[in-house]
Amino acid sequence: MPRLKKQNIIKRPRKRAIPLQTVKGMRDILPTEQFIWEHILNKSKKLCDDFGFRKIDIPILEYSELFKRGVGQTTDIVEKEMFSFETRGGDKVSLRPEGTAGIARAYIQNGMSRWTQPVKLYQEGSMFRYENPQEGRYREFHHFGFEIFGDGCPAIDAQVIYLAWKIFQKIGVKNLAIQINSIGCSECRPNYKNLLTDYYEMKINKLCVDCRKRLTKNPLRLLDCKEDKCMQVASSAPQIIDHLCGDCHDHFKNTLEFLDELELPYVLNSNLVRGLDYYTRTVFEIWSSDSDSLGRQSSLGGGGRYDDLIGVLGGGDVPAVGFAFGVERVVKKLLSGKISLDKKNTKQVFLVQLGDTAKKKALKLFDKLIDSKVSVGESLGRGSIKSQLKIANRFSSKFALIIGQKEALDGTVIIRDMESGIQEVITMDKVVGEVKRRLKK
Ligand code: AMP
């Protein structure tokens, strides 16, 4: 064999190792956790249906300008947390950091103002924020949210709060509190912002670095800073409730009266402002206290009225109100509370087979059983009857249907009661009927 000359040896570029882990702040939702997600989403969807909401899906990617204009240029979300990039065609786009701005865009784009008002929509899906990942805070997380467009009545604010509350109750979340405030409108808020800025300027030395920066850009956000020293300053700040215009005052009063009527327990929280620019009047969050001894509270979800958003986006005067909760936070809450949900992956019957002819018969029988709405498990890759019966036990199956070589030739099936171990031979054409009869017992 001729010796290879040096120049004939092709140097392959060394492949970089693939990092076998999720991107920072993102996580897999494994099958073992899915039952709890299904529980949360099914209950939420069912209640939204009952309340007359219809589902909407919108793209994950939107033009960045939508969030800049809708959510607000000076908000943390837009300033620091968006996953933004330019497409090959030069469009500036962002992964959605929240759902409301996109739904508002869809309302305008699809001419929903011509539909019967109010338009009630709900959505679920991934949101993306470039935040510092920590327990309960991810870079990809999931919102379940709902919005009502085209009705400015305070009863609608109360209905949204009521639905949010009811969803958590149905899901089984305990220790809930509704925190509520009004942040006024474009008439009364500027005046309050000036008062607040004057107050904070006098205390500037007592503020954290972030709040000093926020003071000129977004003074309302100083009220909900979680730094101890800022919280102390906030506790004596002027309260917006005392500076609402007549209409906002009446709107808030009426909303609270509706909540009283619905017997919903709420806490007036004058420091609750929410982090997004589009809110007007009612803002609220649903908090849940942790079961640890400190009784710490975390926000499961939040929402409020946003009467100016559709107008800001160019869609005219359409009042609106909405709410969204973080599914991961609720999952965590349910898991820590050790709620008992049926999380076992069970199958009513299990197909056991031996040999190739039996496998073919088993495949056909599997199809007949699922068409007859019998939940059925199988392990077609396994050869031994013993190992397949073990799996049947793991699925808590009531019956095993065994097709051995003899049965495959005879056109019969052995039906085995997994609890008593009693076995009976029946003909293939009678199996489905017999299984259904026995399951009914
Ligand atoms: P927001 O849109 O910021 O009001 O968020 C509404 C809810 O989404 C919060 O109450 C949380 O439950 C959830 N949430 C917000 N940001 C994150 C995040 N980075 N990771 C997980 N959940 C989040």
C-alpha cells in the first residue's frame, strides 16, 4: 500500500463539543411534570370557556417596535430584558416578553373592533425575558392570560379579577391574596408623578442606585422597589389614591364595590404600580404566601386596565383589561403544597405478546382497543412474558391480554386478572367486548 504523502492527508476541522444543556434560564418540562401543567391549563381553559372567552394564538416573534411603544421604552422589560435581533431581511424583531401587546396588535390587525364588543380572548404560551435566572424566574417561562376589549365599565375589572381568583381556587392554590391599586389615567397621573418626584428628590440619598436612575425616567417604579431602604422611603410617599381625578376615583370605588359584592378578599396596596407603561386605573396582582415559616409572598400573576394601549398602537379608543399568571410559579406552588393529583400513568389493560405472529395480532388488537376508548399499554420490544407482566403492574393495569405463540395460531387471547392472577382463554373477536364488560364492573 502506497504511503500517503503529507499533503494528501486531509485535516478535518476539530468539531466543537455540543453543550448538552439547555440555554441559560431555559428548562425542559419533563413528562413527570406534565400532569400538573395539564391540570393547571385544563382548569384555566375550562373556566375561560365558562366565562365566554375564546382562545387566540399569536406569534412568538413580533416587531420590536410593538413592545417599545406598547409596553414602554423606559420599562425594565424593554430596556434590559428583550431577546431582540435583526432578521436576514433587516427587520428588527423580539421574542415576546409578554402577551398583551401582541393580542392588542391582533385586535387591530384583524378588525376586531367590528366584532360584537366586548371581545374576550385568552392565550397561553412561552414568554421570553433576559432576566437573571433564579428559583421561579426563568428566561423562557409560560403565561396563561386573558383580556377583555371594548368595555370600560368597572364591573369588567371586577369580572377579570374574579376569574383570576376562581382559576387559582379551581387549580387548588392556597393562601391567596388580591393586591389592588389604581394608578389613575393620563389626566391625573402626570400631576401625581410630579409630586412623587419632588418627594423622592428630597430623599435621594436614601435610595438604591437603580432607583436613583429610575427617578427621572419612571418615578412610579420607585414605589415597588424591593430594596429595604427604598421600601422604607416608599412607606411615607404620597399615595396616588389621594390624587386621582374624579372619574378614576369613581371607577376605583365602583370596582371595589363589585369585588365586595362578589365577596372577594382584597388588600389595598398603594405601592402596587406594575412594571408596564400601558396600565391605566385598576392594577392588581394575586399573591400567594409561601408555606415556609417566614410566610413570604410571591406574585403568581398580575393585570389591570389598559384603556390607552389600543390607541397608542393606532387602533382608536378601545378600553381594555386583562390578567396573566406565570404557569411555572403555579406549578412550583402546587408541588410545594403536596397537592394530591392523579399523576400516575395508568393503563386499564396491558398487551403481552410472544413471537412475531403474536406481535402482529397484538398491534391489531391495540388499535381496536383504543378505538373503543380502552386505555392500553404495550411493550412490543420485549420478548419475555414475565418482564411484560412486570410493566403491566407498573401501569396498575387491571387486566393483561396475553397472546402467546399458541394463541396467535388459535385466534385466541388469554385474559389475566392482574390482581387475582386468574386466567381465561377467549376468542379474539370477543376480547374487546369482554374487556369493556369487565372494566365496567
Ligand atoms: P408580569 O407580566 O411581569 O406581570 O408577570 C406576570 C406573572 O408572570 C408573574 O406574576 C410571574 O408569575 C410570571 N413571571 C414573570 N416573569 C417571570 C420569569 N422571568 N420567570 C417565571 N415567571 C415569570
